[in-house]
Amino acid sequence: MNAFKVGDKVIYPNQGLGVIESIQEQGYDGERFRIYCLRIKCNNTLVMVPATSAEEMGIRKLISERTVKEIFEFMRNGEIAVSMNWKGRYKEHINLMKTGTILDMVAVLKSLYYLSRLKPLSFREKKMMEKARELIVTELSAAAALPLPQIERKIAQALSFGFKDVKAGLEA
């Protein structure tokens, strides 16, 4: 189980980057519980999470710098499996986003980026793509200690490279 300490940067699924501000002991019904108080960076929300539930909720430490490089390689490789059935694809993407793992979020981003090259995305898929991109940019920026705009550019370049032939295939 992840044992966090004050000051640790963590990822809260579908919310993004947070920092453990304090760890408290609270009593309830005669029992003592350890509570993580984490501040979500994007909206400054304070979330209190029982330590025993943190792993189940998908709260995890930031990825390593090495993993950042692997993520960019994954974006560049252009391999993607996309369902053309909107309902099934949307449900699958929702489930992937809920896991909170960066690879699942990148898979969603890649899939939606690819589809956006083929046809206009629905409103919901556009929103999901924006959310996936926001969460990925935030984590990669924190993990690599690079500014957000630089990470955004690198993601755009990696995805463009990975799917550079898609547009050409449509125009032929």
C-alpha cells in the first residue's frame, strides 16, 4: 500500500495533481483512522481521504522521469485500437479515465486525437479529450519539472508525429 507523507505530490484520479498537506488521526465510533488531507492543485480544493481507502480510490504517487520518456514514446508510436461504435467507445474511455493511470489516460487521448483527425468529435468526446490532455499535461509537467506550455508542445508534436499519415490518407 502507498504510504504517503506530508509534501508528497500525488495524483487523484479525474482530479489531477494534489499535494499531501497534512496527515491527521481522527476518531469515529471508538476507532482511530489516519486521514490524508490533500490539496488539489487545479482548483485548490482540500480533500480528506482515509488512508485505508487511498489505494482503492486510485490515489498514487507521480510517475518517474523515466516513465515520462516512455509516455512520449507511446504517444509517438501511432498504434491505436479504436472502436467505431460511439457508445461502446465512450463507455470504454470513461472506464479508462476512472482508473487514474497515466497510460490509460494517454490511450484515451491518443484514441480521441486519432478520431479527431478522421472526423469531428462529439461534444462529450471533445470534453473528454480536453480533460485527458489537462490531466496528462499536469502530471508530466510535475514529474519532468518542465513548464506546462513546454509539455503541451511536446504532446502535440508526439501525437502529430504518431498520426502524421492519417490526414494524408483521408485526402487521397
